[in-house]
Amino acid sequence: MTSEVFLLENARGQRAVGKRISLSLPDRCRGLLKHEYATLRRFADPAVVRALAITEHGSEAWLILEHLAYGDLRALSGAPPTKWLPLLLPPSRWLVRCHSDGFVHGDIK
């Protein structure tokens, strides 16, 4: 599925992430976006980005996700595991929960 990702901001300064696809793509692409939304809602957890909405506007479909302004883990590159391992435990527990429910996540970032 070809998609584009945007940082969105409303008039109140609240940020979100928008994943956009064209509605001219095959129906299965729209289905994948809906499946991603449903999966994130089904397995909602504080350790994982929240799916806020899915919508269609004009010729586009949008998946709206929580914006996490914490940056990434690059600053911890080369640091001892005691510095970065605690950050990996919550999402790891989420993955175990998903796997026990029969869902395998194939795109860990």
C-alpha cells in the first residue's frame, strides 16, 4: 500500500499524525488502512501509539494517529542496556499480549 505520513496541527496547537492514501487505489488498500485502525484500537495500550480516527475526505482516506513528541532512541546508541532496556519493556509486553491473541506485528519501529 502506498501511503504518505504527515504531522498535523489544529488551530489549538494539538498535534497528530495523519497517514493518507488515495481512494483511487484498489479497495484492498482502503481495507488495509481500516484493518490497521481496528487493530490499534483492539490492542490499545499506553505503550503503543493510539489510533484516533479514520476518515475519508475528498479523494483521500486518512488514518489519524497520536503524535508522540518524544523523539527516537538514537541518542542512546552505544549506551549500556541499563539506559535503554527499560524503554523496551512496555512495548515488548504489548507484543506478547498481541501474540497470545493470535496477532503478529510485522512492522516494529
